[in-house]
Amino acid sequence: MIPLVYDQINRWGKDDEFFLSLLNKINVKKIADVGCGTGRLTTHFAKAGYQVTAIDPNEEAIEYAKSKKYQDEVTWIVGDSTNLQTNAFDAVIMTANVAQVFLTEDSWKKTISDAFRALKTGGHFIFDTRNPLAKPWEQWEKDKTPEVAMDQLSGEPLEVWTEYEGFVEDIFTFYETVKNVRTDEVVIHEKMQLKFRTQEEIHESLQKVGFSQIQAYGDWEIKQATVETKSFIFHGVK
Ligand SMILES: C[S@@+](CC[C@H](N)C(=O)[O-])C[C@H]1O[C@@H](n2cnc3c(N)ncnc32)[C@H](O)[C@@H]1O
């Protein structure tokens, strides 16, 4: 996550609309947004009237989030799921593939156990994650053009280049490099890693920590995921 360019290269999309409409459908009030990043979606939850607690370990991202409209209606926490209050929320949500940043089984189990602990009885856990069977990396690797962005403070033109290293077991590694187009200077170079879990692995892990009524919707519609689904949206109930 590179806060300097994140919102510029991750534009509002059908995934964001889906999360808002799903929350609306299940009729919740108090929500926790775990891995909220720059608050790209969080402030829209606040605007929609939810009482939001938003958590992310990236301090710079939280600072950036605090410059947005509706930010003062959100409780921001620099931290992780450990910081969630117990029996406090109607929904815990993780958007834009946060589920894939947990590289080890221990960190994944800890996060979903914390989400379970944080929910009131009957509360909802909702998150998206990419389907490894759809092999999204094959498409990513074909795209050799940089993303165009701008340093919002200085107005300097930027390019974001991505290099893909590939898999070691089920962890995919890539690098993002932000370059100043005018000076050719490398502004940021960051290693990123994603863990790909199968639908079955995720379902089983959610069941183990106690979630019930577990569903996996496919590709931003309230319908059952298939093997061809690109993104799963998991929804479990405490
Ligand atoms: C792809 S971004 C998604 C940001 C945001 N949810 C959105 O919709 O734009 C992934 C986020 O996960 C956060 N993250 C990394 N490790 C984490 C952890 N252990 N607990 C919670 N969030 C974490 C990163 O800092 C980053 O902001």
C-alpha cells in the first residue's frame, strides 16, 4: 500500500458499490473496517450513516484518510484486529482484498478470530478475496504500462510501475515503484505479497472459528460463487 498514489490507482468501482449495498441490505449500524488503508471506502460508510471504527497498521495511510470529508465521523485506529473491541459491532468488513495480506495461517486465524470476538451475536463478517482458480496474475503480468498519478502536494507527475516476481508456494510477490516522471527519480519502491487461499480453505477456516450461514458470493452480485468467479465475497454470521 503506497498512500501517496493508492486512491489514484484504485478508483471507485462495482466492488465498492457492492459493499455499500450489502451493508444496507443487512441493516447494521455499528461497523469495523479492518485494513481501511487511506479510508477510500471508509468515509463513504460514514457518509451513509454508519458508526465506523477503522483500523490499519499503516500510519501514513490513516493520516491521509484524516484529510478526507466525513473523516471526523470515523474512529481511526493505527493497529490491527487485536485492537477491536469485544462484542461491539454489527458488522466487521475488510475491503479490497485485505484478506490476502495475511500471509501465514496464524495471522489469518488470529484476524478472523478477532473479527468473531468483536461481533455481537448475529453480527456479520464480510470480506472479498481473489479466486486462485481464476489466475488473475496472468492478466496482471500482461499489462506492461505504468499507472499515471500525481504528487498531490507538489503537483509533480508520477508513474507507478509494477514488476511481478511470481509465486513461492501460494504467496505471490510483486514490487511497486513510484517514479517522478520529470526527474526520473525513484520516489518509493515497495515489495508486496499476497496469499491466495481457495474457497474451501476460507470456508473451513471461518467455520472453525465459529461463523455460521457462510456464503461466498461471486463477482459483485448476490449469487453463489462458481469456480470461474474472479472475486469471492465471503459473508458469515456470528
Ligand atoms: C489493498 S489495501 C485495502 C485498503 C482499503 N480496505 C480499501 O478498500 O481501499 C490493504 C490494506 O491492508 C492493510 N494491512 C496490512 N497488514 C494488515 C494487518 N495485519 N491488519 C489489518 N490491515 C492490514 C494495509 O496497510 C492496507 O491498507
